[in-house]
Amino acid sequence: MKEPSHLANPLASVAQLETSASQLDGVPRELEDSEQDSAAASLYLAAKPSEHSLTPRQLHTVFAFLDSVNGKYAEVASGKLPLTPTWSLSEGDFEAQRERLYTNEALILRTLGFQTHVALPYSLCINYMQTLGAFSGPDGSTLAKRAFAHLNSSLLSPQRLYLTHQPSALATASIYLAAREVGVSLPDVEWWEVFDVDREELGFLVVALRSMEGFVVDQQQVWRSGRFPMTVGELRVAIKDARGSMADE
């Protein structure tokens, strides 16, 4: 068995991207992106080997709270929206959600072939900035924070950037864009080629990273217009209602 790399990941093929899960199971993409059961299982699995593992109760209590504020996180944090006891998690709900959590965790592991190793761009991002001498100026820390912000937001990219591009390319693009935003001068040469990234790939990723702000705004508008089905159970009800409406027409 080939040893996992700390610098590169197996990337999704064109065929895999063209044949999306939406085409296979009939669930609209916008609903797949927002489904709570998948998010909970992914977070639970990712936290296991970390320094901050989560219990199922901790995880579902947080999800219950987030669900209760219906996307109005900023209002709650600022105190403009008072907290209510409606977000408490009942024992019955917890038991049902815990069973779904274990089922979805097993499904994710089977899909991945129990190979959970992944190379991430964060350490490369720091190493690249050190190589470029970006930390020698007063804005080095600001540059690093901005670059990391781009790497974090790209995890939510509808273009699936982490599935289509290697960590080196993601780190390079985040530094390039962050430097322009912060006003940090980088070497006046095609420095990205040193990190095995060509101009075309760099340009694509920079545009993709810049488009995330528009994507977030669009999602905010979608969420404000109503509540999306977040769990498998709610999704089944929504699909059943949609089919019923089509039959009535």
C-alpha cells in the first residue's frame, strides 16, 4: 500500500466531478450542501484524532443551538437577538440523532476506504511565506491571517477546490491574493513557479477565492427566504411534498 503524502492528495477526476452526487441520488445540490447529518458526521470523525475530540452529545447540542437561531449568529453574538430555551436538546432527539451520527460516520469511512489521511495547505502556506521573506516586514502576521482566512473559506467553495487542486497551489494562491489585499510586496518575479504552480492555475484559484464573498452573500439570501431541510428526515418530507405538488399540477 502506498504511503500517504504530506504534500499531495489524490484529486477528483473530471468524470467524478461531472457525475455529481445530485445526479446519482436526485437530491438538489443546494440541499446537499446544507444537509446537517453529513456535516455532523464529518465534524465528529475529523475531531476524533485531534486534541479536541467531541462527544455525540456535545456535537448535537451545538447543532441544536445553531439550528434554533436559524442563521442569525451575528445577532445572537451581539446580544441583539435574545437566547431562548427552545434550543435545548431533548433526550429522545439526542438518541435519534446519535444513531444517525454513527450510521453516517460509517458511511463516510466506507466511502473513503477508511483512508482518512489528507495533506493540508496550512503548513505549506507558512513555509512559503518564510521562503518569500514575507515575515520580515511589519505586516507579516496580518498577511498570514488573511491567507489562512482564504484557505478556510475555500473549504466551502462550490467549486470543490480542495478536491481539484493540490495543497501547494491552494497555499500559493492564498498568499498571492492576501498580499494584494494587505499591501505586502512579494518578489517581482514569477515566484509561484518555484512552488510548482503555473500562471494559469494561479489565476483560476485567485478568481475562485475572490468569488467566495459573492457565494456567501447568495447563501445568506437563500437562507433568509426560508428554512432548508437540514436532516435526512426533513429532506424526505421536502421531496415527498415536492412530488405531491408536481402530481397536483
